[in-house]
Amino acid sequence: MVSATAAADVIPLEDSVLMYSQSAQNSAGIQTLLDAEREASKIVQKVRTKRVKEARDEAKKEIEAYRNSKEDEFKKFESEHTQGNKQAEDEANKEAEGKIKEIKDAGKKSQDKVVADLLKAVFEVKPVPPSAA
């Protein structure tokens, strides 16, 4: 004999089929949710990757623009400060050319006298005895 409590624990066959059907539906529903979650995770990851690439590209553009502005600034600074050097260089060149011209003029004026003095020194030998020191 079956006790009254044991009879209450027995599930009729129709109910067990219904529970299995519901369990299968729940399992399929859970699987569908898991699949949707995986797909959403993939989409989120793609979007994150895209945003990181966009941020990297934007940063590269900003760096390039900053580099170009600093190069322009340096070229401007360099051109302003080399003009002073250029002027000093031009003045030094003019002064050097003037000195060279003076030396050439002095050489031309005394050229004949220098040649005559050299020839005289070569042809007119005057021996001098060494002095005892």
C-alpha cells in the first residue's frame, strides 16, 4: 500500500509531459537569451574598437597639426633672428672687402720700391762680421 503522502508526491504523466515541455521551452528561451547576449557583446566590442581607432586617428591629426604649427613658429623665429645675423655677415664682408682693397692699393703703390729694394739687397752684398756677444 501506498501512503497518503507518497501518493501526493507522484506526478501524473500528463503533468510531467507538460513540465518537460515547459522546461524545454525555458531552456530554449535561455539559450536564445544567451545567444542574444553574445551577439550584443560582439557588437559592443566592435563599437569600442571603432571608437578607439577613431580616437587614435583624431589624436594623430591633432599631433600633426601641432607639429606643423610649431615648425612654422620655429621657421618664423629663425627667419627673424637670422636676418640680424645676415646683416652682420654682410657688414663683415663689406669691411673685409674694404681692407683687402686697401692692402692691394698699398701693394700697388709700393710695389716698385719693394722690388727695387729686394734686387738691391740681392745684388749688393755687404758682408758684416759677426759680433761677439
